[in-house]
Amino acid sequence: RAEFVRSRREPLMNGKEPADIAEPVARSLMGPKASELAFAQLVDSMSRLHKHSYIKSIEALVNLDTNTVLDHITVPAHVICGADDPLTPLSMSREIVQLIPHATLTVVPDAGHLLNIENPVDFNNAALNFLLRHKQE
């Protein structure tokens, strides 16, 4: 975790802007089947980030201990992950699903960490199907 934060934070604290690191960071997050269009969208999105907000977000997410609260979730929960996610692999998603009572797991094929960009059709279908199954609850 510390290395992940350092690898993202250090270049930015040494004068680089999000646009300067967007391409290598995007490559590290996307699955091997990501299209060039998806890659370009991610680079564009990352290039627009506010440097200090991005650093704070990464630090907060990495240091958040969700394991102590996940078993208290009582509403329908849906964990969606990309089959080729290099940052939060399927094994992590399975661990999360085990901690949340009655959680559902969907694995989106042909997608890495940015599954909503890499495979938006399957991502949207998974999310909408889950919501429609639970709209009465």
C-alpha cells in the first residue's frame, strides 16, 4: 500500500502534473484487451485531475479499513470487478463478497480496473440488472 501511494504521490510532489503521469498510470490500470479509445478516455480523464485532491483520494482509499464495517452491511450489495484488474484482482473482490452478507459478485470480462470504461456494455448490464432485481427492496 505504501509503495502504491508513493509511486503515485512522488512524481506529483516533485513538480509533475496529473497529465504528466496519466499515460503510464492508465497503462498500469487497464487490462490487456482495453481498446485505444478506452485508453485515450482514461488518459484524458486523469489529465484533468486536481493534483492535491488526487493525492488525498489515493491516500484515503488505501488507508481505509473497510474490513471492520463490511459485515454490518444489511442492504443488497454488488461487487463488480474486471476479470483482468491488475490493481484490485478478482481474489480481492471475492474476499469483499465473503465479508458482506448476501453480496453478489459480477466479473466483467475483457476489463481491467477501469471496467466501466474498458467494457461499458457489460458493466452497465451488470449494474442495471442488479438494480432492477432489487428495486422493490
